[in-house]
Amino acid sequence: MTDSEFTKLTYIAQGGQPTVNARLEIDAAGQATLFSGSSWSVPPLLRNTVGYFGATLPAETFAALKAQIADAGVLDLARQEQATSPDPTTRYLTIEQGSESYQFSLLDTSDEPALADLEQQLVDIMTELLSEPVRALAVDLFLDESDAGLVPTVDLSQLGPEPLPLLLLEPDDANYFLRISLVLEKETPVSGADPIWLPNRTIDLSREQVEAFVTEGVFPAGVHEMAPGAVYSLTLAPIQLPNDGATYALRPRVVFWFPGEGAARQMITVETDRILLTEE
């Protein structure tokens, strides 16, 4: 395949539980753009950063991608009729070559190593793009000790040079408000196996608490543009740990929305790594 033949590649992964929501596009010049809408969208790690990313691929990476498409006969594997995927996450791939378009459904049950190798290349590219934010949001949890217990603070940090359109509270719709759930987990012994983490209780942020953050000027209501480098720091009520000598951890989950075209909105879900609260 010559450089002029490769026109565009689009890779989409959606669905599953936890939810995956990713879209990767690579054009004929090697410019790559990525949308990641959840912590699970770029395997295998849990990611605390979501949003829009982009960069020009290194020449070696772009050449290897085109070589994989051409030399491994990937285009010969395209199907006119796409079977319904039995996998939890649906993954689609479209490769445009000149005026031709080749479409694929990528399945975990596929026995085509050429497609598996190509998909791994795309995941590697997505991983690298996560360090190239254009307009993105990072979610971090910090804990401070106090006489009243552990005080959690959730920081929403804008990354990238472009403002990020964001919705944390819709005044005219009760369904749209920032969700923060702090799941307190207890390490529980299992006979003959490693201990497991079981939920002890969940602390949820209410709409009234979100409205209070707006009143305090932490962030505005409605769709707005979060400026480059801005940080919304949300300090929550103290958490008291059970006094039973067990090992506990905290796992935060945050849900908000990116506004789309017209009335379209994308729900974004971010979960960070488990934070150990007591010594093992």
C-alpha cells in the first residue's frame, strides 16, 4: 500500500460493563485523534483521564500501521455482512483506501491474527495519545486527616490547550447533575484464596450538595467551557472508618456530561484506582 492509497482509519469501541466509549481516527497524513469517554476505554489499565486527545503519529509508528494493513492482508478480511458480536464490548474498524471502504467487526472469538495484531497496534497508539490532551479532564481523589475523620477532596482538572465544554449541573433538568460516589470497601478473607474487596458502604453526592458547590462558585451551572489549566476542587464531608481493625480502601466514581451537537450529550464515567486507607 502506498502512502497515497491510505486515506483514513476509524476504530470505535463501545458498550460493555464497565462501559467502554472510545473513537480513534487516523488520517492520510498520520494525524491521530482520540475520544475516550470512560476509565475503561483504553485497555488494559484504569484511566483517570477522559476527553479529546490528538497528535501526529511518529513516522515509524505510522509506517508500521500501514505495513500491517498491507502486508498482512487485512483488507482481504473485510466482510460485507457483519455478524452480531457476542462480546460485551462492540468494536468496529473502518479502513478507507482511496474511494474504497473496508469495514470490520472485531471479535474476541476471532481466529484472525492479522486483525488481532492490528487492533493491538491501535490500542498502543491510543495509549500514547492519552499523553497528548487537546481538551480533557483528569479526576483525582485526595484525603486529609481531621478530628472528624478522613476528608475527601475530588479535583477535576482541565488538561490541554483548548477549553473543554462541560456539564456538571443542569438547572432545568433534575437528571443532569454531577455524580460522585465514594465506595468504602473492606478487605475480606476467603478460604483457600486471596482476600477480596467487598463494599462496606457508599457515600453519594446529592443534587443539593452539587447546587451548593455552584452557589459557592466552585463551578458554574449549565453547559460551560472549562478553561485550560482550570481545577474544580470539591471538598466533601468527612468519612469515619469502622473501628474493627480491618483493612479498608476507598474507590471513587465520578459521572458528568460532555455536551454534543444540538441536544446530544455524552455521559462520562471516571473511576480511579482503589486508595488504601488502613495498613495491612
